[in-house]
Amino acid sequence: MSTTFKPVDEQLAYLKKGAAEIIPESELRAALEKSLKTGTPLRVYLGVDPTAPDLHLGHTVVLRKLKHFQDMGHTAVFLIGDFSAMIGDPTGVSETRPPLTREQVDANAKTYLAQVFKILDPAKTEVRYNSEWLSKLSAEAIVRLCSHYRLARMLEREDFRKRLDEGHPISVHELLYPLLTAYDAVSLKSDVELGATEQKFNLLVHREIQREYGLPGQAILTMPILVGLDGQRKMSKSLGNYIGITEPPADMFGKIMSIPDDLMWTYYELTTDRTPQQITALKNEVSSGALHPMDAKMRLAEEIVSGFHGPDPARKAAENFQRVFRDRQSPTEVKETRLKRMPMGFSLRSKTDSGSSSHMVTDLPKGPEKWSKLLAYLGEVPSASEAERVIKQGGFEIDGQVENNPATKIDLGQSGSYEVRIGKKKFLRLVVE
């Protein structure tokens, strides 16, 4: 069945948005021209090893580029590397990865699809698993596959060369990884493969092995690594500078608003579907003073949150941010904790958006108590000393008034209600009954 495509220059301009490199661009253009002439969509694939159960915004950069090909009418193939994940991609690592079990891989793969389909259209996405062909390769087929690539070229790879220079071991199965994943490209008969810049070596191997098996050799499009919240290093859970795509809308919104202003244009380019012309127009509004940078960033945050949670939660997150951080008011939804005096101590009840909990607190006095110690008792800060530090630095408010004396006490013998702010983002309504 033929498809009607947009002109090649228009397609290419949209597909090049944010791309780090196209290898070679002339071949991608030729493939698009052939596709336009025949009405046959290109087969474009992205392979992902399910090595962890959840994705962050950085993972979605390449995934969104696959969506862009899908937007242009091409066949998006999402390949789950359920076989290759048990080997482990050596890219960027300094030592041999511990192998994942089949159970771990299967569990991660299930959560991946639910998250991936927040971006891709499930009805138009071809989902494949590389165990379909890799688990069936005979020893003879694997030997033949290995014969198509030279060891010297494999050891030119930066990751391997560095480990050899530093005396770190390299296992033989790690050398097999780019060859086995190259067989994915052979099996899928792909026209284009997508990946992050750090995957360039693997992608080039895939292209070369395709040719060894009599295929034309796919074009390659790489995407840059997304910088994290610190504005300096790649987004990573281990570095704590990430935005999880399953995080609550308000948390996602707040994290996006915390990135440096100059970084938001990269986020617009890599994490939204806006065209280059739309992004340029927005930049011009900011540079001319017609639009405040914070308003531009709020548009970005709402757009990203809407993509993962829907427009209504995104709008509420935006309104809440406006209320709390720009208008300096309490959020509309605040955690409420009630302390009720009982013969054996206090009954503590907490209610949040995610539910309520109740338990007995026996080590609180029934008279005056330092706020710093109470906040630690309630688990709102890691320790009383941390609470004192926040209070001294002016990050503690009671009923809208800053309180910077760490010796300030609350009388737990008297009933009362208190609206409390701890730091920039934590709000609490404390009721003593």
C-alpha cells in the first residue's frame, strides 16, 4: 500500500532537527527521494536494551526522532534487545558488565513498552525482539558472522582501547555485542538506524555488516546526549540530574523549570516536536523582550509534561508553579499532617494526593518542642541538624512569615493549624488537635 509523503526537503529539514550527525546525508536524501517516488515508506529502527525498568527524559531524545520519521509516514520499528541485554553493551563502561537474567530483562521490557507508547503511536509501530533471530543462530552462523569483521578494527574502539591501556580486562562476549546487534539490522532489512552519539561505533559496524550480507547498507542518524538538570553533565539517574518520564506532573514541571535558561533551547530542540522555525520564532520573542525567559520555559515545561501526562495535569502543574514560585502562595494541594494528643503519645495522620497513613508517635513531648526536631520526627527533613541549617538560611516559613531562629518552638500542648514551607518546594499543613 503506497503512502503520500511530503517533499523531500521538508522531510529532511524536520528529520535533521537536533541531529548530531547523518552518515551519510546524501544516502538518506536518496532513500527519501526513492520513497517519495515509489510511495514505499522507509524502515527506520531504534534498538534499546531493557537494562533498567524506567526511562528518563534523556532516553526519549532518540525515541522522539523515531517518532519524527513516523510523523513523516515512515515505518517506525522499535526493537527490544531482549537477547543482547543479557550480553551487555560495552559502550562507555570501564569494566565488564554483570549479565542480566532472563527474568530481569523480561520485567524491564514490559515497562518499556508502556513508556515508549507515550511518544510513539502504538498502532503504527512495529515492535520486535532480537531474540527472534539471535537465539536461533547456530554456532556455524555465529562463526560466519564473526568472519566479516576484523579484530584490529574492533580494538580501535575508544572504550576497548582505553580499557586495554589501563589494564582492565575485556571479555570475548563483549566483542560479540556489536556483531550480534549488527545482525539485527540484517534481519530487519532497515533503511535507517537511529542512536545516540556514543553508539556511533556500533551503528557503523551494523551498516558494514549489512553490506556483507548483500544489503545496501543503512543510513545512520545520531542524536546528542541530553544535558541534565545541573546544566553540565549528561542526564543520568546515578548523577541525580534526571527527569523521570513517570514522575508526577508537578515534580516534572518543577525540575524542568530548574534548568538554566540557555539550556531550554536545547530541550525545545531535543524533547519536543516543534519545528526549527517555531523554535527560532520563540527565541526571537525572548531576545526582543516580547516574552520573558521564564514564560518561555513554562511553555516548555507544560509541553513536555502534557506529552507524558496529558494536557489537564500539565495545566494544573503550570498553575501550581505560578502560584507557589511566582506569586509566593501556597500550592492548592498540600500534604496535611494531624497530631492528636492521646494517653500514650500522639496519633499521627498524614494525607497526601497518593493516600493517607496513620501511626502512633510516643517520643514527642506534649508541651513546647523545637520546630527543627518536630520536622525530623515527621520525616520532612533527614535530621534535626539539617532542619536547623534550612531554618538558619531562611528556608523555613510559618504562615507566610520567614522564621530563621533554629530555637523556635511549637507548643504541642495547644491546638492550632500551621501552614509551613520547608526549603523551596516542600509545603505542609500541620494541625495539632
